[in-house]
Amino acid sequence: MPDSPFCAKLILVNDQTICLGIDVSSGRQPFTFAALDARRSLLASAQGTLEDVLAYCAGLRQALAAVNAPDLAAAQSASPPEAELIRRGFHLARVLSEKHIPARFHKGTALYEGLAGLGYGPFRDGGQQKSWMEVNCEAVFWAWIGKPTLDARSFEGRLQRAAILHDRDLPVDDPMDFFEEITRHRLIHGNIPLERIPSARLLNALAAAAAAWNAVFQPADFTFLGAPEGRRLVFPVPALPEPSPVQPQPLPLFDNL
């Protein structure tokens, strides 16, 4: 891990630190969180309102929260970390503009403000028992496997993400066990145990919690992306994928047809 203000924080934590992952989405209960202890055991998980997640955060004595939403208050005029992700081959579904900010980003801003009101501060500051960091969960899964994942809204996308998390010893049941319960009779009658596979929101929260856990307990497998004075995305990997070499384009078989 390169020298950075993050390093000052890493030596101040201990086994009592709770590692939170918080996914921010839309709807009436847009916040989903998962909490891991030092052994990566799942302490708690829930979906609810801003008040619900802040109530849980308020009760923690020492915590690091990884939030799956941009920290807009930290945005600077410098190039955002997403530009470097694109350069390295990560595909962004859309390019955001200042004129159109998704509603979930505003919810993320409210969460950051709420955490600040509880005494949480940016992880880069160091010296705080309660901190937050920013994570992009789609980019985390990409960094883990080195290629884009399937659509998180699809069932196969949830299966894939569950398998990725399970392979990294995170508290997710082996998704292959799901297929052992699919019999011909169940399939014909539509009795398929879909509830065995976690929601995309919870899978995101667990991926975010993994980033926080690595930052605290396994810093050799932790890295970040972004300018020190602006937004920084964190990743539970020792290094991000390098840009793929540009492949020469084949010449057309016939010209001017």
C-alpha cells in the first residue's frame, strides 16, 4: 500500500473496530447495511430508512463505514476517480453531470451528513475512532475478478456476486447449494427457493464491508483511487487491474464498397 494519510489511521484501530458496509439505493427503505467483526463474522444486517442506519451507527464505539455512494461534499474540480477507473477498463453505465444527480446520491449526501453529526469523519484524517470511506461496489466486484459482472438486477448476477463473496470467506452461503434444492418437481411447480440468494443490496453492503475490513485488518490487500484532497474510492485488493493494451484494429477487407 502506498504512503498516504490513510496509513496514520491503520495503526489506531484494534479488534473492537466494527466494519460496516452501507448500500444506498432508492425506495422507501433505501439503506442496507452489513456489519462485520474482526473475524469477518456477520454481526448485523438490515434494510431501512436513514434514521434506522444512523441509529445503528450511533451505538458503535469504534467503527469504519464504507458507503456505496459518492461523497459529493468531497468532490473537487480535479478529475474524479471514475475517470481513472474508465482508463483501467471499468465500464460506467452512465456519465453523470452536475445538472442531473440521481436521487440516491442525495440520499448518500444525507447519510454522510448524518454520520458527521454522530462524530464520524473521513478515513483519511486519521486519529478518529469513527470514520467513513467511499466505495463503488460494482467497481469492487470488477477489481476482484478482473472483468465486468453480470447485471446485479438479474438472478444470475446475484448468484455470481454471492459466489465471489463466498470465495473470499465472507459470510455468504455457498450459492452452489441453491442448485441442490432444485428438483424437477420444484421447477415444474415454481417452488424455487429464491430467498436463499441474498438481495443485490445486501451483496453490495457485504462487498463494501469487505473493503472496510481490509483497510482495518488486512491493509496489504487494500488500495484506493483518487486525489488526496478530493474523493477517494477504496478497494479490498492490493492493486487495481492495469489498462489493457490497445489491440490493433483489422484492416477492412474491401475499401469503398
